[in-house]
Amino acid sequence: MENNFKDIYIGKIIQQKVDERGLSYTEFARKINCARTSLYHIFNSKNIDIERLLLISEILQYDFIEGIYLKRKRQQSLLSPCIVLPFNAEGIDFTTLPEEIIELLKRELVSKI
């Protein structure tokens, strides 16, 4: 599976959400049971433990899984190429398709054989 999440730095998003909520870093650190100095490690992290992420989600009232992972997956699926093919009684009606699409379909079919 291709990793389409390599450009996401969860720590930066967490820091942004803390700032948006107007929480002081000291208060946020207390709520997630860590030292204030450890926050900078979290804010600079690309990865985070799922249990900690769920706690942070609850405290910040933001679903990081929905807001980042699922949203990104939906966007990727919307960007997937899609071609609607015209059908008639005999099958696909190639006469109405642009030549570029016909060539693309031929290449795709040949590569599958």
C-alpha cells in the first residue's frame, strides 16, 4: 500500500489545534499528563502513540483520525480517475469516445494481458 501520509506531521497539527483553542501549553501538558517541556517533542513529532492521540483528541475536542486520515482518504478517492463508458446493446459504444480515451483503454487492456 502506498503511503500517502508521509507529508503529515501530526505534532504540528496538534500544536495548531492547541493554539486555536487558546489553551496555554502548560495547561495542555497538564491535561495530557506530560511535562511542558515534553510538548515540544510532541509538537515536532511525525508519529504519535494512538492512546495519546485519542486523549489529545478528547481534550481538544477534535477527531484527528476523522479530520486527517479519513478526510485524506476521501480526498484521494475523489481524485481517482474515472471514465464513464457509453453502453449499447452490443457493449461499449466506442464511436462516441474521444480518440485519446480509446488509446488509453487499449493501452490499459494490453498491459493487463
